[in-house]
Amino acid sequence: MKLLRQLVYPLAAVLAAFLVGGLVILWVGDSPLETYALLLGSAVSWPDGIGYTLFYATPLIFTGLAVAVAFRCGLLNIGAEGQLIAGAFATAWAGITFASLPAWLLIPLCCLAAIAAGAAWGTVPGVLRARFGAHEVITTIMMNFIAAALASYLTQYHYKKEGDAILQTTPIGESAHIARLGRFVPGMPERIPVSVAFLLALLACVLVWVFLRQTRWGYEIRATGANPAAAEYGGIHTGRQIVLAMAVSGGLAGMVGIGEVLGYRYRYYDGFSAGYGFTGIAVALLGRNHPFGALLAALLFGAFLRGALFVDIFTEHVSKDLVLVLQAVIILFVAAEALFRGGRLSRLGRLAKGKV
């Protein structure tokens, strides 16, 4: 029964978003059924549709998990965008600096660089919140700008190939490349960029669930998020849990760089993120801050990103911005869950009021 209740509101939010989106499509003069057939049908076709859906879902799984871990501690991490930029640049830096290393050593080193850079970028707002009471929403937003500017500066003046008109680093060493799923999955061509980073994302879902539900650190993080005063009274160092949660959150966001750099572009490309860190907030909310819920939500949003191009090309009046409408309406309905629960403030509402 509890699982059913957990599923009802996200499913209702998705259905309501499709209903509102259908009204918008009718208003602009197209057929909702044909538009949704394009949107979803192109996302589940084999092999390109499914392959690209998994590719787009991979960074959203990481950022959804990142936001969910912070939520569990009562924190609203708006900084996953900056953390994934830091992780991606660190991945490229390691792949360039240590390009002569063999693959069995270089690939783990690059992965560790991604996690460490993201974790470091998340730790700073955690420390500021735990030690000085600085609100993590403000500090993480500020850290986003710093990460983007710093990565751009280093790319432009230290790691860009001379004469290259594109703001990107030189390529990483070939031994740092990770395999694409097309090498292992029958019928899936290697030109589709989904890589083993997707498998790492699935593993991350399992590990985050184990961390939150089966370890002492996870219990203390959840207790801090549920009631900080009671947790402190029970002997939990809440400040330490805030720093830990933000570090884990940042490390997960930093893992976006593994798929982006090691499995796709093979370099750091400035502006590579299509707002993955911010979409991760929607993924976590729709997934009820549960690792496997975040996985399903990321797959849905990945399907949206894949199908948006076909909607843009093959419909007369509907643009790919329909996806943004659907995402926004889903967030609104999830956030308005309290209205369906008798007016009790939702968790998001409590966070916004600073009462968690």
C-alpha cells in the first residue's frame, strides 16, 4: 500500500502534464495524439531511439541521484550544474595530463578525478551551511557561475588547441576512452554514443540505495533531513552529515563527466550541459527522492529529449519546447502534492521556507 501511494502522485503528475500539453498542442493547431506518437515513438524505436534515450538519460540519472541525496538531508542542491562542470573538466584534465598511462590505470584515474572534483565543489556549500549557516541555495548557485567561468578560462588559456575556434580542450589520451554499448549489445551500432557510463549510472542507483538505507551514514543523513533538532538530541552531528551529504551529492553530479568526456566527446567541451543539473531537480522530485524512482524519471526525461527533435521537425506548429512545457507542468504538479493531501505543506515547500 505504501508503494502504491508513492507511485500514485508521480504518475498523476505525468498524466496531468500530458493532458495540459495536449491542450497546448490543440491550441496551436496540431493533433495531440500524432504529436505524442512522434515524441514517444521515436524514443523507443530500435536501435536509435532506445540508444539515444539511454544516452540522454545517463547524465540525468547522476544529477537526479545527486539532488535526491541532498534532499534526504533536508538540503536543496541547486549546484549540480557547477559540480558536473567541475567533474567534466577534471576528467578531461586527467585524461590529458596522464595520457601516457595504460587504460587499466588511466580510466579509473579519470573517474576518480570526476568524482573528487564534483565532491569538492559540493563540499564548499556544505561547509558554509554547517559552519556559518549560509543557505545552500544561494551558495550552490554562486558556485555554478564560478565553475563555468573557471572551466572556460582554463580551457581557453591553458588546454585549448592553438587555432581551434571551438572552446574545447585538446583530446584526452586514447587509452582513456571507455567502450560504447554498441560494442557489446547485438544490433546497436557503435555510432550511438551511449556508453558503459550508463551501466555506471545503474550501479550508482544501487549503491546510493544501499548507502541511504543500509549504512549508518545514510541513516544519519535521513535523520538529519527529517528532524535536525531530534537528530542532534539523539547524538548525531548534523553539521557533519550536511557536509557529507553535499560531498556525496557533488560526487554523483561530477560523474556526468565520465560519460561526457570518456565516452562521447573525448575532451572537455565548454557548454556541453543542456541544463542537466537543473533537470536533475525535476528528476529527483518526480522520483520521490528514491534512487530507483530517479532512474525511472531520468528515463522519461531522456525519452523527452530524444523525441523533441522529431516533434520539432515533423509537426507543423509544435516545437521542441513542448518538452520544457511537460517538464515544468510535471514539477508544478509534484510540488503541489500537498493540495491533494489536505493542504499539508510538502517537503519542497518546507525547504523553500527554510524549515528543514
